[in-house]
Amino acid sequence: MDIREIKPEDIKRVFEIEFSSFNAPYDPLILNYLYEVHRKTFLVAYENDVIGYIIGIIDRLEGHIISLAVDEDFRRKKVGTLLVKRLLEIFKEKGVNKVKLEVRKRNTKAQKLYKKLGFFEAKELPMYYENGEDGILMMKYLEGKV
Ligand SMILES: CC(C)(COP(=O)(O)OP(=O)(O)OC[C@H]1O[C@@H](n2cnc3c(N)ncnc32)[C@H](O)[C@@H]1OP(=O)(O)O)[C@@H](O)C(=O)NCCC(=O)NCCS
């Protein structure tokens, strides 16, 4: 498996994985915008085809993980972990020292993944999502080795 920057031909599979992974997926227009503007921190995991992706953005030296998803058939094989690790490395190369993300409170499997990578719960986000679901703000400081 290879982890690399997204290419134009990958975007269709990213839409598919996003739509099959989330009840409220990002609008393709937003994904397209992220692809256009934040390509260096939009990564895909590739094994014959795109099997997962992560989207990050950097705002004033703060990293933000916008989306992470792995094709259902390839889950629990550390693809998600490797995508986050690679993005954290890129963030670090670009001088980022603090990373944040929002996750649904009931998405305990994603929280577990992030906690294993050193993220901590920074804040509860009541009714954060459009359907009224609560979220959690998770953060990690990047010092030393990722
Ligand atoms: C969350 C997601 C990205 C995880 O990807 P993945 O490649 O399967 O994750 P990994 O194999 O790297 O798992 C790392 C750790 O996370 C935890 N984890 C991941 N999936 C889990 C599950 N289904 N149940 C319990 N723990 C889980 C485990 O601690 C796991 O380590 P282990 O396998 O050694 O026990 C994937 O399940 C997914 O795409 N879900 C739908 C979209 C989503 O929720 N994205 C996150 C939005 S914030």
C-alpha cells in the first residue's frame, strides 16, 4: 500500500468512500474545493485503487483534520492510522505544532484511533453537527517524533 498526494483521477473514488462512510457526507463541491486548494495535505491510500483518504488543512500554523475515511473492505488494517501518521509528518514539515479535529461523540472507534496517536479530548462540542449530534474536539501537539 502506498500513501501519496491525491491525483485528479482519485477524486471519484474519494467521493464514493466519503458517501459510503458518512451519514452526512461533505458536498462534492466542498471536496473539490479542498482538492483544489489543499492538495499537499489531501492524501490517499492506494492499493490497486484508492482505499482511503485523509484531508487536512493548515491555518496559521495550526493543522486541522477535516475528513478521514477508509473503504469498508479495508478497515482495521491500520490504513487509517497510516494516513493520520503521514499527514502529521507533513504538518510537521510545514511548521505546524498543534493539530485539531472534530469527531462525533458516538464515533468511539475513530476516537480510539486518534487517542492511540496521541490526540486528547480538548472540549465537548454540544449539538455540533447539523442533526444535533454532540461532537468532541480532539487535539495533539506535535513535538519531537510523530
Ligand atoms: C475510523 C476509520 C477511519 C478507521 O480506519 P481503519 O483503517 O479501520 O483504522 P485502523 O485499522 O488504523 O485502527 C486503529 C485503531 O483504531 C481503533 N478502531 C478502528 N476501527 C475500530 C472498530 N471498528 N472498533 C473498535 N476499534 C476500532 C482500534 O483501536 C484500532 O487499533 P487495533 O485494530 O489495533 O485494535 C474507519 O473505520 C472509517 O472510515 N470509518 C468511517 C468514517 C469515520 O468515522 N471517519 C472518522 C471521522 S472523524
